[in-house]
Amino acid sequence: MDVPELRFPEFSGEWEEKKLVDIAKFSKGKGISKKDISEEGIPCIRYGELYTTYKEKISDVVSKTNLSKDELVFSSENDIIIPTSGETAIDIATASCVINEGIGIGGDTTIIKTKGDGLFFSYYLNSKRKNIAKLAQGVSVVHLYSTHLKILDLKVPQIEEQEKIASFLSKVDEKIGFLEKKQELWKTYKKGIMQQIFSQELRFKDENGADYPDWEEKVLGDLIAGSSSNLSINNLENNAGVYPLYGAVGFMKNIDFYEKDEKYIAIIKDGAGVGRTLLCDKKSSILGTMQYLTSKDQNELIFTYYLMSYMNFKKYIIGSTIPHIYYKDY
């Protein structure tokens, strides 16, 4: 028995400890291949979409299949579905609740029918993703079957509290979705404005309303200087501090030293994401898969960063297995 730290005031009493098998029945989806997808037909969910497209609540289905009803397994209202195979354990440890009945459920999926609120259990199971991932088996392809999921320990409230929690979290997700759409609109706007600015279709004026001088033609090396880093994340595993360390995905961790006093641009020079740039804070460092780019003379660093974001570095990338880009080339 247990009581959660954060709770709606109208509920009291302890949550009951159970195994998932005590409150659920398990079944499997049925194969829907890529060639079975069509513009018209029966709404369906393929297993790969569970960890690339959908979140906890599936109300709008993106795919349709031309398979007949006899060839499909259909959802009931509030079924939970989890992929049974994938590249990484944490990816497939992903639960989604199908709000509507009659949706075709593809193969490589486990269907969970609970005695409670399916959406609540989707949120709950996803809060335990790390625990669920530990149950998966395999190396190059990992698997997560109902036999693994049945033994999960849960703490379960009464149905009324389940529904209240699910409704609250669903509203939070709706707000996030709205903000994400708004963000995408701003990104599209920014992309269009950058194109107009750097092609000089759009020009600003100075504080007196006069035109700025004509732009000068330069090579990128006139604006920035490149320097290397020899830092490896493996060698810094036990290092902790207050100074940011950046890698290809952005901020990695804080360490107890820094290599650059001032702001700089970092460019990924090796591996995935090669050619992508980051604007990094002063008193920070980067890993050896990246390169420091600092301003020369009086050039404005942030302007140069946006200028580089607009540029296409693909023609300077060499190598296929591990792609590289070198300062001397671009």
C-alpha cells in the first residue's frame, strides 16, 4: 500500500499494490506491412508509429490499410498498445492508449486490456519506462513481450482517481501540442525571413532611417578562426563542476574547467549531424567531435552564427562510413 506525494484534494486512501497481470489481459496485433498501407481503407496503427508518431493518447490515427477486416485485429476502446521489438529497449518501452474502437492494430505489438482507465495506465507505464526497458531482451534487435510485462509492479488508485489523473495529463498534452504547432510556425517564419535577409531582399535601416553600406563579399575564413578540442566524454565521466560541456546533441554536462572565455560557434566535424552549428556560452568547452569557431577582428559572432545556419555545408562533407568536414575546406 502507498500514498502519492502529489494528489487531487478530493481523493484519499492508499493506492493498492498489484502486478500488471492482476488487472489486465494481453493479446497481440496482426501484421500490417508497408505495402498494405493505402490512402483509403481501414484506420490502422503500425508498431513503428508507437515510438515515432504517437504519445500516450491516440485519438487521431495517421495510417490506413487496404487489408480486409478478416485479416486484421481491432482495438477496443481504451486498449493500451506497446511495441514488442525495436532497436533500443527504451524506445519500445512506450505505452499508448487507443481511445477509439475498431482501429486495426499491426503486428509486433502487445495489446493490453485493463480493468481500469487505459489512458491513466499509459501515462503510468511511461513514467516507468526505465524499469520496463530493463525487462527487454536482445542485442541488435530487442524484444519486449507480454511475459515480461505481466510481472510489472504497480500502485493502483480507484477508477475515479485514475480518470481524474488521465484527464489532467491529457489537457497538459493538448497545451504542449498547441505550443509545438506555434513553434513550428515561428520556425517556418524564421526560415523565410533569413532567406530574405541573407539574399538582401530585406534590408534594415539605421537609427536615422538611412541605408546601411553595401555588404562586402568575403570568404568565411575572414570572419572566423577555427581551433580544435581534444576532450572525450569517456575521460570526463567522473568530472563535475559548473562549466558547460557541449557535444553534437547540445549540452552534455557540467565540468570543473573550461577552454573558451568568450562565446563561440561550435560545428560538428565528425559523425552524425556533421556540419550542424551550435552557439555556445562563454566559459564552456566542446567535445573532440566538434570544432571551435571564434570571431576575427570586430565581426559580430551571433550574425556569423545565423549566416552559417543559412549556408549549405553538404558539399564540404567527405567520407561515407564516418562523415567529416574540415575548416580548411569550408
